[in-house]
Amino acid sequence: MTKLSDATRTKLKTVSTATVATALFKRGFRIQMIQDVHPLGPDQPVLVGEAFTLRYMPAREDLNKIDVFRDRSHPQRKAVEDCPPGAVLVMDSRKDARAASAGAILVTRLMQRGCAGVITDGGFRDSAEIASLGFPAYHHRPSAPTNLTLHQAIEINVPIGCGDAPVFPGDVILGDSDGVIVIPAHLADEIADEAVEMTAFEDFVTEQVRGGRSILGLYPATDPQTLTDFAEWRKKMGR
């Protein structure tokens, strides 16, 4: 897994998934947003970290009995214990929230181990308890049944699809109140740099629009005066 630099991690925590989505679109990436996942807690921190993946397949009843959890190498349990500090456990649950991908005990273990967050395109059980942890967690909806009823954990740290987005181990995950986006690992540094610059300009534009200025010539900056005004604003604001 490519290690995310502290500088890039810090930069990404100051930008939005919307801004990153535009930066990725400029480079031809259109399906990096994980669809139909939502933060469990309304005030949970911004999520940034490298993807560590777990893939579920449809459960086969004879291989998915409750005693499989006695096996210390069970992929779900192993993923929780192996996900590196600072990384994000991303689970491919085939967009099926009829059974839980995990519950509060496993998510608490991830938090205590120093992981950055957890995502499933299915559901979590104990969702209210997870929401109260203050730990970045995203799912489609709450789901009480154990994962064993429908999901068989089968592979760790392989390429997966999560909410229709491709996720490769080591890709960089950014999650905020709008959702979760996946940044290809080799682009993380340049996307972070560009997103910081875009955010400064968008903050300037927002201030101008709130002051009554038209978006024409301002956003995008087709009027040369806009760039002059932006440069003066940056100097004044220390941005």
C-alpha cells in the first residue's frame, strides 16, 4: 500500500468531495464517487485515508454458519485486525443492505486501532451506537441481521467495487457530508494541491456572490478583472 504523506492528508482534510470530483473530472474520471452511502453521524470528522478493502460474495449456507467466526483467519475479522492505522476499511457488500457488513464492536475495534474510518455499500448493525462514536463511518442504511445470513467475506485487500466506484488497495478515500470519493493513489498529491487552490478561489467567489456580484465573468473567471480581484483577495486573506 502506498503511504499517504502527512502533507497531502492534511490538505485533503480542508477540501470537499465536490471540489475533488471536479478536479478528477478534468482528468477524465467520472465514476469515482461511491453511490448511495451516507455518514452515520451528522458531525463525524472528515474522512481521509488509504483504502484497505474487504470483498463479500453471496453467502453459501454450508460455508457460512455462525461457528466460522471461531476461525481467527476469517476474512471479516482479519480485515478488522489487519487494516493499518490511518487507513480506511472499504467493504464491497454488493450494494445489499439486507444484512449487516459489520456492527459496533468491530467498528469500535477499528477506531481503537487508529484506523481512519470505515465504509460499506451495504448496511451496519448497531448504527446508532456507531453514530455516537465520532468515528467516520458510511453506509447505505441500518441493517440488523448478521452478515452471515447473506454475505460471505471472501477476500482482503483486492480491487473491489463499492457503490459502483472502483476501489484499488491504496487508493485515497475522502469522505464528507456529501459522501465519499475515491482518488487514484498516483494522483493523490496533485489532486490535493489543485483542490486547495480551487477551494481558495471558490471561497473568494462565494464571498463575491454574497456581496451581490454576478457569476458572469466571475465563475468561471473569464473576466480578467476577476483574477486581479482574486489575487488581491488572497493577499488580504493570507490564502
